[in-house]
Amino acid sequence: MQIEPGTAHALNAIGWRDDAPAGLAWAKAEPGRLARVTEQHRSGYKVTDGVRDFSVQPPAPWTRKDFAPENRAAVGDWVRLDPTADVILELLPRRSLFKRGAAGEHYRQQTIAANIDVVFVVTGLDGDFNPRRIERYLVLVLNSGAQPVVVLTKADRCEEVEALRARLAEIEGGGVPVYSVNAKDTASVAQLHGYLGPGTTAVLVGSSGAGKSTLTNTLLGIEKMKTGEVRGTDSRGRHTTTHRSLIPLPQGGCLIDTPGMRELKLTGEEELVDTVFDDIEAFAANCRFRDCRHEKEPGCAVRAALERGEIDAGRWDNYRKLQGELAAASNSLANQQAKKSDARVMDKALGKRLTEKYGKR
């Protein structure tokens, strides 16, 4: 379907792109209304068409327990609505999807945001600062298809900004931009405006108390999001943001704010090669044996680099830890997919037997 010229500007302000997968699909779509998901709740969704915000109901299949979460709409998704009723008919194709393994013992995936261009990984320059957690975030972000940007907040309260930034040298050297800002200062936050132009969508992720809501307020120029004090013991805050929401920005783009995340589990689909740990992978490529486990094998370039101090020991331990988690998550994902496949085969076989016995209806 064609987008009317009068609505094109309003859609662009909430991240619409004609050349994105959703735009290409919309050009061939059946009649309906175009909208973007701004909030996701248990009972339904809130969407915007660029002019007004309103509530809509999901399709019936989305409400079933066995329906895959990643196939439901998330904040940032584009959907086709019924021409006359506030009901979602179709989820349009995504250009990116940021997700994590859901908290808990059972394997599930949780979608965070869709159709995003940039993920700001927000970390406070206080007790919240943790390079290992930042690395974990970056693994998830790079798997999403979006560009990661590390934003270090509370620079105005920290006397060791450069020393702490130096601990992210490998991350920054790998091509991930790192900014230190005072989230309450407009001029300081202006460093991020280049990522927020018309048609772009950014998402803020980080711990509670890292300064995401304060950063959002400064970008908006108004006190829209609630902010709260952090605990002195660990610099963590209360969940002042309670759900994900999409907010248009005066810079021309839009922003998705998320609640703080206490747990960051891998989904099993990530790659560690050529992402956050490309320096370690470069050393590993020079090991004498292709299947080197980097333990006691002769000619191990990784162990030699660790002894020379060219690989940070904490970074190496985190790499091995994430490798183990990724293997476990990949195995859980494979088992889940196998169970679904077996169930489909059994359902098909049962249907065939019933047809043979009673005939087609």
C-alpha cells in the first residue's frame, strides 16, 4: 500500500523508513492501517500512527502460551491494523531485534526492542561501573543487528573518568564508541545527537540507577521520565521505568527506554567471534594447534599473551564464562526446537491416522 504524502513526515518522526524491511513489505500489503508499537502490556499494546497514540488488541494466536515470544510484537515493531478496528492483523518484517534469555531456570527468550539502529549501553561511573557486564551487553547488542554505543554517565561526580575509560580500551579499540557524559547537562549529552537523526531509533539499556531516565529527560528537554536516588552501597536504583516505551525526540529520531536489567542471559544465538573479543580471537588464530583449548597445550598464543599481560585476565575469564553460557544456551535452544519438531511430527501422524480411520471431513 502507498503511504499518503501528508502522513509520511509523521511516520518518519517515529522511525519509519521506506527502504527498511517493514517499508518494503508495506508496499505489497493488504489494506490496513500502519502503526508502531510504543508500549507492550499483558492485556495488549499501545501504538502510534505518528499522529495519535491508542490501544490495540493482539491477534488471537499471540495470546497462546506456546506461541514463540519473538514472533509477537515488541516495542518498536511496525504492525498492520484492521482498517476499521483497533486490532493487529500482521507483524511487519524487522530490520533488527534486541533480545535476551529470560530470567529463570527454564529456557525462554525475551524480546526487548525491535527495529532499532543504536543501543546505548548506559553505565554509571560509580559502583555501577563493571567492564565485564558491559562486555556481556555488547555480545547481546551486536547479535541484534544494531550498533552499540557505551555511555558512561555521572562523569560530573567522578574524579577518575579517564582511568575508568582506560579499562574499556579493548572495547573502544574494537570499534565500539564510548562517551562519558553528565546526563543532566544538555551540552554534555549533545555528544549523542549524531545517533538520533530523523528516521533513526535508539534504545537505552543498563542497570537501574545508571541514569537512563535522566538521560532521556535531558534529550527531551523536559522532565517526562521519573528518576530516583541510587543506593549508596551498590549504586543501584529502584525501577523508576516500569515498562518499555517509545518516545519521539526533538533531534528527529525516537528513543526506547527500558527498565533496568538485573540479569543478562544469552539466548544461544550469539557469536563471540569477531565481536567484543576480537583481540582474543586474533591471538587464538596464532596458536600452534587449531583445536587449542588454551590450557596447557604447547605453542598456545593466548596463554603467552596472558603471561605477557597483553590480554587482561578478567577479560579472559569473562570470555571463557560467556563461551560456557553460550554453549549451554545453544544446547537448550536446540533441545527446545527438537521438541517442537517432534510435536509437529506426532500431530501430523495423528492427523493422518484419524483421516485413515474416519475419512476427511
